[in-house]
Amino acid sequence: MKHFSDASNGQYGSNTEQESEPQFIFTSNGRSLKASGILCTISSKGLNPDSFIETIKSRLNELKINGKKNPMVIGSIPFDTNEETEFFVPKFSEFSSTLTTNAVTSDNTTQLTSLAQVTDESHFKDAVNKALLFSEHTHLDKVVLSRAIDVKTTVAINATNMATILYQQNPNAFVFSIPQSDGTTLIGASPELLVKKHNNQVTSNPLAGSRKRTNSLAENNKNHHELWQCEKDRYEHKLVADAVFKHLDPFCQTLYTPEAPSIIETPTMLHLSTKIDGTLTSDKTSVLELVYALHPTPAVCGTPPALAKATIQYLEGYDRAKFGGAVGWMDAEGNGEWVVTIRCGVIKQNSIRLYAGAGIVSGSDPIAEFAETEAKFNTMLKALGLTSMQKPQHPTSLNTLPNKTKKTDVMI
């Protein structure tokens, strides 16, 4: 089912000032897309992806013909593509070399009041053990299992300011803030490029295999060496990189992948990384066609995908929703950029649900995999003023960006 709606009659109301409209943010490699307002919403549930993409392309072309300058869609695809997908055509959009905002400011400093696990530690470790057992008796090569935590604050979280904090703390990440029609906001700082398309050039950068990054140079060097030498992590990474290459190859006249991965660093993690570059057979291929061909990759689901997805639904114990999906934008020419929806959360007034996952393959250890998810939470926890789940710190305000911070108590 496909659906068009004029946002002036929807959840967001009919604001006339650009500053009061929903604010969309997507940053990439020193370039920031900031969009505001909603000209229309394009959504689908259970619609064939090809039909949905054609609907989007037709709508953007129609807007372009009618004089809309640089029409685009911006939005997110859920982990389970059978769930509703919602894209927005913003009223205003612009690219700049930095992220600047006109967010509402406040004298109140956000205080964290609680942090609760959606599924507990024993549940996750038990799920890892069961997944390992499944892999011994089925064709399951890899499955990605995840956890979620709920953080509550004393006042509503300002998504635009949180995105600014994430950008400041993670300048090389793909920072996104995408308001949803249900009043929530999908926000995060993903390190993983699913696919970028410009004219006939295409790039993907799958990540898999991780270690925690610390402030100790000696420990980081040790973690670098362990990650590079670890047979289990190299195998996990190869599953992802090979799958991305396989699904991009039919669209390309040339496609290049290096013989071995490299290691990239984020402020909180080390990842095995493979950058894949290609030239499309046709520059008419849209970025969304590539997105749907790739999603979900083994980086967020597993392989074989159908068996991995069924394992996730059986073992995880909660609804991923947008986590593990894709988030990005596409213009009327089919160009755009989409990233994997990880290192992310969903804001709802004064609460935010955070997500983290780990790839489970033969040789995985439940204790180590749990520790990996703990480390991955730190990207978002740091933006909330926490350095880890165990150590409450002085939080940066999410309603203003002050120089001063205020001590808070967090119940964990």
C-alpha cells in the first residue's frame, strides 16, 4: 500500500516559519544536509520495493517539473522492510560545509534520571548461546543479535542540539536526525556507509569485526593487533564485504574491492572496514534501488539472510523498529547517500531508546559479545553526558549548548 499525504494536515501541523518546522539533519564527510518542513510524506507498507521506488521517483519528477528546486526525499527504512516505511519531501533543503543550527535554547540543563535495559544481560548471553547452537545444526553462518536500553531525562530532549553534540564528538560519522510523523525522532552517528551514488559512481563501506577504543595508546595498539589477527573477526567481516560486493555487482560495469580490509577508528570503537567502489552500468540506476538490493546486509542481519532474520525474531525479545535499517536521502536524479542505522536511538519527549548489536559467528563468546554491545552504546551515551553505562558524568545539555555542565544522579 502506498500513501501520499500533505503534511500541513498531519502530525506536524501547519507551521509557516521555517524555524518552527521539523528539522532534518544528515552529515557526511564534512558536508551537512539540513532540511526543514514537510511538503509531503510518501509511505508504504508491504509494497514491492520496485513499485515504491517508482512512486518516489515519479513524485520527485513531478515536483521538479512544477518548479520545485532540488526536490528530494529524506527518511529511513526499517530493519524489517515489511513494516511501514516513511519518506519525507522537505520544503527547504541546503548543503553546507558544516553543521550549523538555530535550535531553541534554554537555561535548563537536561538531567538523566534513569537507565533501564529492555532485555537484560542474561537474556542476551542466552540468545548468543542459542544462536551458536543453531549454527551447529543449521546453515546459519552469522546472525547479528542486539540489545536496547531506555534512558529518561528530566525534560524533553532537543534532537537538533543532540545532533550537534554528536557531530562535535563524532566529526567523521554520518550524523542524522530524522523526525517521524508519530512525534519521535530517529537520531544517531553511524560509522557505516551502506551506499552512495553520484551520477554513475557508487561507493559502499561495510564494517564488521570490532574492538573497543580506549584513551590508552598501548591498549589501542593491542586491540588493533588483536582485531587484525582474529580469525573469527576476519571471517565475520568477509561475510559482510562479500555480500555487499555480490549485490552491487549486477548493477556495475566495474567494481573494485581491496584484497584485505583496513581498520578504521571512531571515538569509541575500532572496526574492520572494506571500501568498495564501482561504476554503474547505467547512471539512471537510483540510489534507492541499490539500498533495497543491499538491505539488510550481514552487518545488521546475518547470513543466509532469511534464516538470520528468523533467528533474530525468535531470540532478541524486542522490536528493532528502525534500528538496523537504513537512513539517508535521494534527489530527483537518483543520487543520494544512505547509511546503516546503527549507533542510534529514538527520542520521544524526555526519553530515548538506544540500540547496539554484535555479530555472532562460530567462535563467538557471549561475554565478549555483550561487552561489545556495551562499548557500542558509548557513542550515544557520551552525547547524553555519560562515558559508560556504569559511570554517570556531568551531562551536556540537550536543550542548549552551554560551556557549563551540571552534576546529575542516574539510577541504573
